[in-house]
Amino acid sequence: MGYVLESPRPQEVKDEVTAQEAAVDEVMHSSPREACGVFGAFVPGTEVSHLAYDGIYALQHRGQESAGMATSDGQAVVVVKDMGLVANVFNEYKLAALPGHIAIAHTRYSTTGSSSWHNAQPVYRMTSKNPDRAQPIEFALGHNGNLTNTEVLAAEAGMLPGTATSDSDVIAELVVRHLDSNPTHDLVDALNHVLPTLEGAFSLVLVDHGRLIGVRDPNGYRPLCLGKLDQGWVVASETPALDIVGAHLVREVDPGELLIIDSEGPVSEAPWPAERIDPKLCLFEFVYLARPDSRLYGQELHSARIRMGELLAEQAPVEADMVMGVPDSGIPAAEGYARRSGIRYGHGLVKNRYIGRTFIVPDQAQRAQGVRRKLNPLRETIEGQRLVVVDDSIVRGTTPRAVVKMLREAGAKEVHLRISSPPYRWPCYYGLDTGTRAELIAADLTVSEIEEYLGADSLAYLTLDALKKATGAPGAGFCDACLTGSYPSEVSVRMERRAPAASPVA
């Protein structure tokens, strides 16, 4: 049967590394952070561990705390996972220890759960021995998203308070307990039973001895797509993961779809009734989260982000000498702003692409210093110029405040901030790390108050209607709760109030 390869690092060392990485993330990812990236491959006659490695490598931007992989050769499921980047977790030795033609892989950020090896994915389970079952069922599961009823589900699964380390753990436990209680059922039967009880956001990949399974929640909060290889199939959070392995995009997995891939090809099932299906793709996938070369709702995101800048120039014009973007996510919108406004485009900041993840940033002063480690000004370009500085969003305000100060110190005459999304005012409970509402600068401050706090000469945001228009799919379903406070599903008062470190979620 299968096994999980433990991390070789002692727990106290792992905890120390985790604390350092979490502190660095405060600086390195002051924009909203995606929770996870998932990938799966089914290629008969091929060892797919290297393919899966390339798949999650293309999804590294969706998670940089941990990485893992599970493979099956038809006889056993093997799991390897550890803390760190994909390239740090896997090498030729570990990939060789992952035999099989079926694989799932996962790269993770914690949202409100702890960052530790125990929460790294995939999650592994095996059924108990039962004389009514010829052979135990084992499976591994990877999850992108965040459940909103984790505590209720954990109680229903009989898990003691505090024993569920993540909502992914809860999903796996519910599935294996259903299998133990129903020895005539297989993994798909269990999923059809368990999935309708889940609330919130979940794009899942699973592997058992003979199948690759993909699932997307009935709202489709997080993306998931299906691709075709010459001899097999792949599923992934984003289309660039298909490109890197040589697969072509077939379609997006539909909200509410259970996709089963075996030697006969893909088959779809519908665990939810039709009235539960209500597409609500996270709008911030278009703004920031997904790679610019990804396609969602049939649109390339780079082009959508340029349109955001064009509409921003129409809505918030200003007299200036140069338009610049905050690297890297603000650059496409800056190009669009310059194109529509007629103001020349230039580069005012250089991003240090080799910055490490080993320094600790325990207070606000060091967070600001961290921004300086990440971004350097081009003084000769900036000095004496009236600048339009374009970025994708403002969450806590740490980065834009430090950027404005840096540009003024470099000699900028004026600094006008333009943001290619509306004010970010509400926490996300569907798999995006934004912190609590108290941490969101726009939650209680007006635009003019934020402008004063950041030290900018002016500040303007793109409107929600314009943002949806810029996606190229304005009639499609979007979740915009972080911008409007209108949540597509009920969020408990307890979930709204609890601190990020206290919640056991993916």
C-alpha cells in the first residue's frame, strides 16, 4: 500500500523556518495572496512525476510556503511533501521515488490556518480493514480554496476540537469515514455524498489507484481547467500549467462538476442540484492572482489588465510627465493608462528578483525596509518628474506608502497613485488571504484619508463596473465580496471575528 514521506527536518526547525517565512510574506506579498495551486495528470504508460513537477512549478505564484505531490502506479499511492518552494522540495531523487502514471501536485499558501508541515498537501487517507471490502481504498487530495463550515463538518466527522489541522484534512476525513461506513462504495460514491455538505470555495484534485479526479464547487470561486495531452489528460488551476507540459486547453471545469479521468477518458458527474450552481469566479483572479498569460472566461488576463489601465485613465486623468507601474503586477495596467492618456510610459522602479526569504520582519519599520529590499528607484528617470504610479490594489497600505516615500526621496516632483481595482474593504473567506477587516486600510478610511496616509498627491481607484467591463466578460458571474461586502454565501459571525491564526483552514 501507499505511504507518505515525512520531512527530514525536526519539527522545531520546521516551525522556526515557518515563522521566518510567514514574517517575510508580510512584505513580499502585501497584495492579496492566493491560497493554493493544484495540478493533476493521467498519462498511461508514462512516469508523470516530472510532468507534475513542471505543472506546479508554473503555479508557484499561487503558493510559496509548501509543495507536495502524490502518485499512483495502480497499486499504491505515494505522497511526498515539505515546506518551501517547489524547486526546494523536489529533486531527481524524490521524483524518482514517486512512481506511476497518475499524479496530483499542490503548492500552498496558508490563508487563516497555520503554516506547518502537517498542513502541507496532498492529504493522504486509507480506509480501515473491512472483511466486506476486498482491498482497502487509499487516496490523496489537494485543495485550493477555503470552506466556510469547517467546524460544523469536523464535528459531524467526529473529529475532536483542535484535531483538524486544515479544512482539506476535514474533507479527506469525511470521505474516508463514509467509505469505512459503506464498504460497497468507492471514492466517487463517497465524493457524491460528501461534496454537497461542503460550503465555501474548493477546487480539488484527487488520486486513487486508478483515477484522477477534479472537483469545482458549485460557485466556481477558484479556477480549474482541463487539458489534453497526446496520450493523456491534465487538470490545473491555471492554463500556463497546461502550456508548460505541452497540453492544450480543452475547457474550464464547470462550477459544480465532478470530473473523473481514467483509461477511458474523462467523465462528468453532478453532485449538486441545478439550483445550487451559481458561477462566482473570484474577480481578483483577473486583477492580480492569476498569471498574466492565464485564460479565464475565455479571456487572456494580460489584455484584461491593460484594459483596466485604459479605463482608469478615462476615469481618473491627471497632468503628469510619466506613467510607471509597480512591478510586476501593476505594469500591464500602467501600460494601458499610458496608452489611453497619451502620457509617456517609463520604468521608475526595479524589482530585486533574487531577494531571499530568510530575514525576519517583526515590526512596521522593518516591513517598510523590506519594501526597499524588494524595490529600487531609477533616480535619473524619476527626478523632477510628475509621476502616475499604477498598482493593482491596496490592502494594508505598507507597500504603497513606502513606494511613495521612496519616489519622493529619489526626486519625484509629484506622485499620483492610480489603482486598477476598487477599494479593498472586506475580508475574503473563499481562499484568499487578506487578514481581518481591521487590517484593511480602506475598511474605515475614505479615499482622501488613504491618500493623506500614503503621502500621495492624489489617489484614484477603478470603479467596480469598469473593472468588470475590463475583464472582457462583464456578464459572467463574479464574486466581488472583498470590494462590496456582499458575500455569495452566509458567513458566520464567529468566522468574521476570529483572528487569522485561529482558523483551521487550507
